Amino acid sequence: RPVKIEPTAFSSDKTHLLLLKRRFGSSWVYSSKLTTFYLDVLTEIRSTSTTFEHKNALATGVG
């Protein structure tokens, strides 16, 4: 049976493991604004103890 491991604290001085890109013409360009916004939302969800237990979620474009 898996052992529960406490989450690691994120440090703001490290490179993000998630980099969001925006379509620019025929290519994709990294967007620090989108990445920062998304990570801020995830941090807010974590800090307010928001849970998705017993809920359905659709994740698109993740494969």
C-alpha cells in the first residue's frame, strides 16, 4: 500500500516545472504571464484546502 508523503514546499527562486505556452503565428511561445497565473491559482487552491473529492474533472490536451 502506498505511503502518504507530505508535499514539498515550492520555492519562488526555482525554475517552474510547468511552462505554459501561447500560440504565436504557427509556433508556440512560452508565456510567463500564463504560467504565473496558473501557478498562483494552484497555490490558492492548495492554501484554501479546496478539494475535488467526489467530483468529476475533465482534463483536455494532457496526452
